[in-house]
Amino acid sequence: MPTTKDLALSLLHSSEPIDPGPEACLPYFQEFATNPTERTHQLPASLLWLLVARTYHHPTLLSAYTHLARLLERLPILGLDIWERKELLDRLPTDLAISAARCALDSNNPQLALTLVDKFRGLSWGQIRRTLPPIEEINRVVNDYPDLGVPLRGYLRALFSGSMTHRARSRRPNPELTRQEKDAFVEIAESADELLVRIRELPGYQEFLEPDPLWNATRLAKGESEVKVSTILGLSLKEAHEMVQNMKSVLSRAGLSTRGAKPDGLDLISAEKDAERGFSTHARVSLFQYIVNKLEFILSTLWNTIGLAIKEIFQLERNGNSKLYLYPTGPLSNLPIHAACNSGESLLDYATPSYIPSLQYLVFPPDNIAHDPPHVFVISQPNTPGHTPLPYTSIEVAEIQKYVPSEQIQLYEGERGNTTALLNQSYELARTKPLILHLACHANQTPSDPFQSAFFLHDGQVPLSSLLWSQNERPVLAVLSACETAAADEIRPDEFLHIGASMHCLKGFPSVVATLWAISDADGPGVAGSLYAGMFESGLDSATALRTAINLMRSKRVPPVRWVPFVHFGI
């Protein structure tokens, strides 16, 4: 008769166990999960340990979360590529970050709660980020200890290269990694791991390439006269999910997926103007008003449940200059908290909001940009072959040129706005000058394969994976004036699988301006003009300049469907 251990082993070897098994299996899962000699079993055992502990409310539940967080940090060191990581994500609980934080809070450990929620967010690009460390950190160890730093740099490059090449394998009859590829990858990863252990034993390198979410949270406060941190629990999980579905319905009815698109013959902007002039049909105005009313209801609910709580807890004053860093989790990641408002007031009236996709991989401005004026690198695509024309991008360029000195701007428009400009010329500029990258073009978000999300330029598309092959040395700001560059994944919102977060956490831009959904082509010039006027004439930071631009649209009674999508990420 099979023993409990036999059952545990059977579940461990099952690729997708339907049931994690009885509580009696837990000690065996825990044993395999924590035994370093059982490397091939560690991950499935850790998942089963967690699932059983969750099912039976076992006292080791918090230990299971903590252990899994540590193990997932080692995944790139274990040699998995993007292809296999996606399969892994499908096996993880979708509420992993929230449930881990709740478990830690139940144990009266708020610091651990913040650490766990951050480590369980953005796992997809977090694993790549560990093979793509900041240039200055690698250069420091190369200079101080070349016998360790030089080979480590080579190993990490090999791991990054291997993790980003699944597109080539996908064209094979069988795209999975061969045993030889896996063995070679693991051998490189283990060599890198051994070097990291040795480096962290050196003075001043104890935390080398181990970012601390709590430490980065305190760095956000540097230079501020007063800092407050609070957890806002304004909505239940069910209410948040219902609101996400309402938002999804609004965007679907509006067809807001492409900059400048006119879905189903309905141009929302034209419908609004026609209504003002009295020439529109009843059906068009009704649909436009339906979209406006639904979105206003969502924003009002966010204001009453979250916005007011933020205002009161932080004692915000109207027209104040407070910075507000938003760190939404779960379904709240799909909602425009920054735009929470009712008919009389908005969160934007009280503070400058910016979203933080990750604390451990929060990107701060590099030290080498402090005294040099930024240079703006603009790619504009008014007529991308095979795509809807965007005539207002030319006006957008003219608005930028009004405020940026001619010696501080490089413009690549039309045919010159090609893949070489983005991949090569912008990189070369960032080697010597602080870089503001402004892209006014079409873009495509690919939730099923986020690293193939792309910008469409004159001679083809540039996927996010191609952008990551080179790291800008002096990035300042990325302005992504395109569609859906900040659209979160509905199924796994804590992953932040969108272009905006990736440009911050992976490409290294401390600040990013992006969009939640399609923007009106006609709105691009006005937002760009206000943004650059604020930065270059008034000396505002990008988040405050964007707030000014949005509030200007609000003052002109522009419908929220047009100003809500503009968001800021990072510092």
C-alpha cells in the first residue's frame, strides 16, 4: 500500500497536479523544497508546500511564502528562459503578492509584508532584470576586482542572451529547450552564482545585486521635508474586480486600442464636437455619453473609496505640491487611481501622482546627469506604412521645439524615424548626454508575450526585447506618446506586463510617461507642449509637468476619456 511519502513523490512528479494532496504530505514537500541537493524538485515542492499550507491554513504558510520568494529570485540563476518562465507563471496563484502580504500582516510583520508583495510582483521582467544589472554596479566590481567582475559580466550577458532567444526556438518543430541547452545554461548560471557568493563576501559588496525594497522606499523620501506611508484599503477584492470589468466594458465599447483610430465608425472626439455643434445623430451622442457616464462613475467611486482616504490620511491641501507614489496591487493595478475624482475635486488637485511598478527595481536618476542639460531625442511617425496616419504627431514635434533649445534636440521624423534611429542613434546620444526619449507613433501591447510588445516605425517594428539588448548610460525620461503603453494585464495585474513599466525597470529610465489606453491623436500636441514647457521653462520635474498638462485639459472640460490615460511611472 502506497505511503504518504509515495503520494507526495507522485504529486511532485506530476506536471500539473489537480489536487495538492492531503495535509500529511506537507512535511515531505517542505523537506524537498528546502533541500539544496534536490535542485530539480525544489520549485515544484515549494509550490506544493505553499498550496497545501494555504488549503489547510497550516502554521508554516508564512515560511512557505518566504521560501518561495527566495527561490524565485534564483530562477534565472537556475537557467530558465522566457519560454519556461511563462509556463511557471501560469502555475502560480494569481493572488500570490496580495495573499503573501496578507499572511505577513496577520503575523504583525508589515515590513515583511512589503518585502513579499514586492518580490512577488513583476516576476517576468524581474528575472531578466537580475541578468541585466545596472551598468555602474557591474563597472564598479570590474574595476575593483577584475578577476571576479569580468567573468561575472560575461556570465550575466550569456544568461540574458539565452533568456531572450526563445523567438528563434519557437520556429522549430519543437520549441522547447534541448537537454544540451539546459545543461549549458545551468552550468553558466551556477558559475555566476558562485561568483556572486564570493563578491558578497567582500567589504562594501555585501548587498551586491540584491536590491532591498525597504531601502529603496526610504530613498524615495530623500530630500523631502516630510514623508508619510500608508496602506489604503478602500475597496474589497470583489468590488475591485467588478470595477475592472466595468472599465473593460467601457474601453471595449469605445474601441480604445490605437492612437488615432476610429473604431466601428465612431470617432469619440468628433462625436463630442458634433454634439457641441448640434449636428450629431442621436445614436452617436448616446454611445459617447454612455462611455463618458460610465467612466465618470468609475472615477467617482475611486474618489469616494480611495481618493478621499488618501487626501485625509496624508492631509493634502488643494493645489499642493506633494508627491504621491502609488503602489497598487491586484485588480487595483488595472484602475486609474491617479485620476480619482468627482464633479468638484480630483486627486490631481491635491498631489502629483506617480506609479511605482517595483520597489526593489526602482530606478533612480544616475549621478552623472546632475549638472548636464538633458537632450531630447524625438521619433515622430505621421505616416507609418501599413498604419493609420497620425498627422498631429508633426504638430506635437513643433510644440516640443517651442520649448527645447535647438542644440538640445534631435529629430527623426518620417523615413528618418526608423529602427536604426531608435536602436543605435538614441543609444549613442545617451553615452554622452542625459537622454529624454520621445516616441510619437503607433505601438502594440502583446499580453501573451510582453517582450514582443512593439513600437511601429517607418521601416518596421521594434519589439521590447530588441530595446533591451543595449542599456542607455544616462537615461532621464521616456515619453511614450502611443497607445496602451501602460495597459496592465487583467489576469496577472501584479506583473506590470506593459511597455511603460519595462522601460523603467528594464531599460533604466527613472521616469516614464505612458498611456493606459488609446489617446486622441489631436491631444498629443497639447500634452507634449505643456509637458516640455513645464520641464524646460518652469523647471518642473516630469511628473509635476504632466500633472499640469492634465489639469489644463480638465480646466477646458475635456472629457475624462481623453485625459485619464496619461500616466507617470517612477521618480
